[in-house]
Amino acid sequence: MLSAFDRAHSVAPEGYSRWLIPPAALSVHLCIGQVYATSVYKNSLVQHFDTSQTAIGIIFSIAIVMLGLSAAVGGTWVESSGPRKAMFVSASFWASGFLVGALGIATAQLWLLYLGYGVLGGIGLGIGYISPVSTLIKWFPDRPGLATGLAIMGFGGGALIAGPLSRQLMSLYDSDYDPNVATSVADGSALTWLFVTLGIGYFIIMMFGVFNIRVPREGWKPAGWDPATVREKSLVTTAQVSASNAIRTLPFWLLWIVLFCNVTAGIGILEQASPMIQDFFRVDGESSVAVSAAAGFVGVLSLFNMAGRFVWSSTSDLIGRKPIYMIYLGGGMVLYVLLALIGPTATALFVLLAGVILSFYGGGFATIPAYLRDLFGTYQVGAIHGRLLTAWSAAGVAGPLIINGFLDAQGKPGTLTADAYRPALFTMVALLAVGFIANLLVRPVPSRYHEPAKDEEEEVAA
């Protein structure tokens, strides 16, 4: 059956508009972006399974680790099989993850939730994350930053839809659940039906992307675009590098460090957003920021995260990938220092500083595929991107460990102040400095790693 989704059956016909590809990519990324909204029902799961926050939080960690591993292992298969088959497999794993998770909730078997949402869902995340991105890069060789920003913006925005949607569904399935009360929790039946509904709904939406995705035909290039312009830009190659050769190069590992540092620093704020703003404005044990306002702050950060994925990535088409990462990392260092030193002086200033930091976090995700395309070409850019996403998996573990480690040493949750966060924030500054140096060291890939030369214009357009 999967042969119907082969690359050969998804080649775009003459005159097919490339602007039909971003909506197909968005349909996948908006769905898998739900992984950022797991905190919405976290407390309900804690009560249902009668376990700890840590035990439930592991589900998210498993999903992110599996995202990186499946993207790394399956990246070459995604390139050879084509986006249609890859996106179908992603939709199947993502939906089955919810359904197996629902079974785990219904039977009170936590390990089934780990297996379902964590392992199966995580595989769907990894395959679904890279397949639309590599296709967009091939359709937009003239504006790869814009293209990847469009898709990955959807991943950042998925939580904005999934958060309110999940609350409303839980209130529909459990009349005692109040979506406007932070301490309200849904019962096990509501959680089961929430997972069933999301699994089925996301599968249907992702199938829209499956049936509408196309790959460009051999020799296609955008109207009016001259591939020769690629040669005029520094660090942008017209050669092609395979995934197996890419991981043998220094530029690949320098970009791994860059992504790891940028993501770790961003997660430092994202993972602690709600309690962080309350703690920064705590005086004599009482915070001037209400729980509802802290929840609103999380929403604002999501908007900055999503907007940064599109705005900064598109900007990289104009100023280049290396300079934009100098802004992400160098600017991030300055902003973290300001957040630590003057963040507690005004709520609006704190929100602005944290928001810009999160926009750099999102921008880093959206720009990295275009950076890889510049250095390694389009030949197996999806597979190379998949291998690089192991940096995200590592950061997903390191970021929370660093932040929580410092905070645990400072005192109990609900009693901390801005002073407790400064050691962690300055640690993030040091991490960003490492990433800044790694970015400065990025150089073109040596020619010995290039694939045998073909007609350059065909290669750039392929």
C-alpha cells in the first residue's frame, strides 16, 4: 500500500505552483507542534496516575529524545522515499501514539503512555519534522530561509492551537473541569477521550499534507531565478554532500554545537516560564504576578517563539546564515545578562527581554535547515538535518537539568526570587558564548567531501 506514496507518484506536473507546498507542510507541523502543549494536561495526568510531576514530565522528554533519534536514523530513508510516504508514516505514528496513550490512561498503565505518546509519538515527531522542511528547501532554492521559516513557524504555533483546544475538549468531556482555573484537573475518562480525539483529528489534518505535497521535477527552477547568484554568496555551495560524508566534516559538528547551545539556552526560559515570572517579582513571599497573568506570559512567549521562526529565518536570506546566528547567540548573551540584572525592575521589561530571547530560540530552529543547505547542498539535506537534530534531543535533557539543578539548590518552588535564577542565567550566557565561537569557526566544506560533479545549475535547482 505504501507504494502509492512513493516519490515517483508525487512529482509536480508542469505549471504546479510552489506556493501550494507551504500549506501542506504547515498541516503537518501545526499538528506535531502539539508536543509543546503537554503542560496543559500535566496536572490532570499526575492526579489520574497518582504519581509525581517528574514521572509525567518524562513523557515529554522521551518524545523529544525519540524525535532526535528517529530524525537521525530515518533521515536518509525520508530523502530516498520522498515526502509523501514519510509524512504518511509520520501521521500514522503520531496518531497511534495518542491512541496507545489513551489506552494507557484508560487502564491506568503509565508505561503505555510512555510507549504511546513518548516512543511512537516521538518517532512521528522526528519523521514529520524533517520531511516537509527538506521538500520546501528544494522548492525555494532562492529563499530557503523564508521556506523553512514558514513550516517551522507552524511547529512553534502548534501549541497555541493545541493548548486552548485541549482545555475546551477536557471541559466538554468532564463537566467538573474548568479551563479558566489553573488548579482544575480533568478525570481519567476526559483524558482518554482527549487523546482519542487528538489522535484521530491530527491524522485527518496531516493527511491533507500527505495528498498535497509534491516534489519538483528534474531540472525545475523558479521563474526568473539564476542559479549563478548562489555562487556570489559566501558559505553557499553549488556542490552536494551526502549525509554520510557530512557527519565527517568539522562544519557539521560546529553547527551541532551552535544548535545545542542556542536550544539549551532557550529551553532555560521556556521550561520555567510561568513560575519564573512569578518568582522574579516576589517580595516578602508574595508575587505581584498572578497565576493567570503568568499563564498569559507563556502565551506571549509562544507568539515570540513562532514569530521569530518566520521573521529571523526570512531575514537570514538577506544577511546570510552566519551573521544571523551571530545575532542569535551574541544578542542572546546580552539579553540574558540584562534579564538577570535589570529584569526584576519592571514586568514589561522582563516580558520584552524574555520574548526576544525566545524569538532567537525559534529563529535558530527555522534557520538551521537553510544553513545546512548552504553548506552541504540539497542532495540529502533532510538526512543531514535529521542527524543534526540530535543536538535538540541533548538540549532537551541538558536545559531543564541545568535550570532545575540551580533552582533546587536555591530553595523550594514558590519561595524563590530573582536572585535564585542568576547563576542559571549566567550559565546560559557561557553556553551561548561557546555557540558564538563555534559559529565563527564555520567554514565551507572541503571539496574532498563533495559528491562527483554534475551540471551545477541542475544540481542547485534539483
